[in-house]
Amino acid sequence: MKALLKVSALIDWFSEAMGKFAGYLVLICCLVSAGNAIVRYLFNYSSNGWLEIQWYMFAFIVLVGASYTLRMNEHVRVDIIYGAISARTRLWVDIIGIVFFLLPACFYLAWLSWPMFLLSLQQNEVSSNAGGLIRWPVKFIIFAGFALLVLQGISELVKRIGALGGHYMLDTKYEKPLQ
């Protein structure tokens, strides 16, 4: 269990690093958006490439940010029920949810998105918009987002199983790891 918890900590570190990077991308996305609007209104010039780069950054923020959100246990759940059950029952609810819902769905979506990415890369797919960007990077982001969510789901599963066995402590109020 100790080895699995070390792997879990490594996955958590990576998710946190990617989540923080995604947070900085929010600022960059806002700056690109504002810069594009200023150039469009002041100089009557616009490029679809600038709009598409914002979409790509937004895709990265959402898809990569999902694993960070899971890591921080900030994802959506029905707190009325979840808050009324014991900490041990919450661990079991999380384990069942991860094993039967999160992991299968994310594995499947990553599996579906990989061939789409490869085809786009092989064909060097480009946006049909004038001045548009190549498409394979954003298609890779789709795959990477679900792959990171699978990794973080495995990390959360290890921590929940470790908590059930007394090898890992979770804060029972927020289900975040105690430091």
C-alpha cells in the first residue's frame, strides 16, 4: 500500500502542477481575448487564429483542470445525501463511483479520442476558417484530459482504499488529504 500511496502522491503532484498551469492560462486567455478585441476595434483587423487559440486554451483549462478539480475534491456531488452519511460510507460511495462510473467513462472517452487525434495529426488537419489553426493539438488535449482524469481517479481510488485500511488519513469534512 505504501508504494501505491507514493504513486498516488506523484499523480497528485502532477495534477496539481497542471491545474496551476491551467489557472495561469485563464489569465493568458483573458489577455488574448482583450488584445484581440482591442485590435479588432482600433485597427479594424481580426484573425480567426486568435479566436481559435482562445478556444484551445479554454479546452485545456477545462479538460486538464478536471483532474485538478478531482484532486482537490471540488467536483459536483449531491451534498445533501453525501454530508448525511458516515465518513466510512462516503469512502465506499467514492470507491463505487470511481470504479463503476468515473474510470470506465474516462477510459472509454480517452480510447475514443485517441484515433481522432491520430487521424488529425496524420492528415495535418487545419481549421476550415480563414487564418485558422491546425487541429491536432486540441484533439490531443481531449485525449490528455481524459487520460489525466483516469490517472487522478486511480490516485483517488488508492487513497480511499488506503483510508479504509487505516494507511491514509482524509479530512472527513472536506475529503481532502491531511497535510
